[in-house]
Amino acid sequence: MEYVKLGRSGLEVSRLCFGGLTVGPLQADLPVEEGAEVMLEAFNRGINFIDTAELYGTYPHIRRAIKKAKGEVVVATKTYAYDREGAVRSVEKARTALDRDVVDIFMLHEQESALTLKGHREALEYLLECKAKGIVRAVGVSMHHIAAVEAVCRMDEIDVIHPIVNYKGLGIVDGTIEQMLKAIRRAHERGIGVYAMKPLGGGNLIRHVEQCLDYVLSIPFIDSVALGMQSAEEVVANIHYIEGKEVDHLITQRLKNKKRTLHIEDWCEGCGTCLTACAHQALYMEGNKLRVQNEKCILCGYCGSRCRHFAIKVV
Ligand code: SF4
Ligand code: SF4
């Protein structure tokens, strides 16, 4: 496994980052022990970097895996907090749930523009305070919007960004993949560490996994790539692929044939609460029925976090 410095954060991370969303309750919903074993497989095979968020519900899995891991693991998490109080809660929740005094990377989740960053200024100030105290090592921003990358380039405080990147530009809300890469290059030149998200377009491009990985790993200003993995065999296949080793053909086929979809249960009440969770406007109401526009959905599962009836889920 190759390791790189994540920009000015100074953190040394593996080129492949474990994308923590997919094992958690918003997607595969693996029991804690099982999810932790998948993570541990990755850690013991050289991945030393894991991405999660308060929203994902995977702190217990990560806590268990990092306790058993042979080496140190860099943990990146995210908060939707916009004010100081919310940020205090998020940082303390992460430190307690992960059983770590220090969280390596703390990010503002899903920022859209200079305007949303302004609206989250209090939370950002608190994260910067935590960095000054040594409770957080680096402060970052995650985004599906090019405008947010451009806004971060005009700020001095952000160490790391986590933008969406895949060869088709799936999930980029305000432009093309070329425009996104132009903005990311500028961020990288300013010393900001870059780790990309959703190289497979949230699983939509799984049939072209090799092309997806080759594309994102060949971009010289992307330091690391977060890839969701749900089983030990998927971990092994991905690591073998990026290390140029032979990958078991049957495993690759099985993974490619795994169909993922957004499922709305019969018991959905059509309340519409989940609509606001979708930055991609993939959900809409038809009368009192909730519908999804599959061509817009990147299978992130965020909508599931808003439904108290557990009526929508990526399966
Ligand atoms: S999935 Fe849940 S939140 Fe969304 S409309 Fe149905 S009941 Fe409401
Ligand atoms: S509909 Fe749900 S899973 Fe699809 S992009 Fe929107 S939030 Fe993500």
C-alpha cells in the first residue's frame, strides 16, 4: 500500500481510504462486530485511513475495529452542526463514541458554497479551537458542490477537503467533472489535502469499477480515495487491484453483479420529511406517494436518516 501526506494536515494516509458509510445503518446495516471485522481486514492489509460522519452511525464499528488494529488509524468524521453548541456536542460525541481523546480530521458535512460556509462559521470556529487545543488534528469540509471547493480555496483555515469525484461526474450538483477537477487542483496547489468520495458514483458505476479506480487514482492532485466496502472479500479485491496484484475473477464478477437500489417500503406515510435530506433533488412527491428519480440518486442513503419509520433505505 502506498502512503501519502494529506496536504498541510501533515497526516500520512494510505491511497485507499475505507469509506465507512456503506457498512452502517444507512446502507448494509451490518451488526457492529461484523462491520468492525470488515474494517479490520482493511486495516490489517495496510489501509490506515477511514472516513465516517456523525450521520452514518458507524462510530461503534470503528471503535471496535481500531481497538483490534495492529497499527494507528487516521479517522475522519463530519458534522452538520452550524453553531458552537452543536459543534461541541458533535466533537464530544465522536471522542466518547470512538473512545479517542483526539479526532484526526473533523469536517463540516456537505457544504455547498461560501454562503453555507458563512452560515456554519460558529461551528467551524469551534473546530479550529479544538485544533488549537490538540483535540482535533485537522479541520476539513466535505462537498458535492464545486462552489464549496472554490470557497475553501479562498480560506486559510481548511486543511482537508473531501469532494465527490468520479469519471462521469455523478453527484456533482453544480457543474461538470472537469470544473470540479479544476477547483480541486487549485485547492491542492494551496496545500489543502484532498481525499475524494464516491469514485463509483455511490455504486452506480460498480460495473466499471476498474475504470473508476484507474480514473480517480491517476489524478495527481488527489491524495487518497474513499471507497465503501461491505465485505472482507471486497476489501481484498480492491487492495489487490490498486496494488497491481491479480484479483479473483469470480469475486469481481460477484461484486459487479451486486445490484444496489433505493427502496421505499410499503409503510412509507408520504410525509415528505426525507425530501430535504437529498442534495440531489432525487426525491419527489406524486400525490401522497414518495418517488425517486433513479438517474439523480447517488445511493448515499442520507434520506434514510430522516425517516423515523425506517421506510427508505439503500439495499
Ligand atoms: S420515507 Fe419516511 S420520511 Fe420519507 S416520506 Fe416516507 S415516511 Fe416520510
Ligand atoms: S434519494 Fe436518498 S440515497 Fe438518493 S441521492 Fe437522495 S439522499 Fe441519497
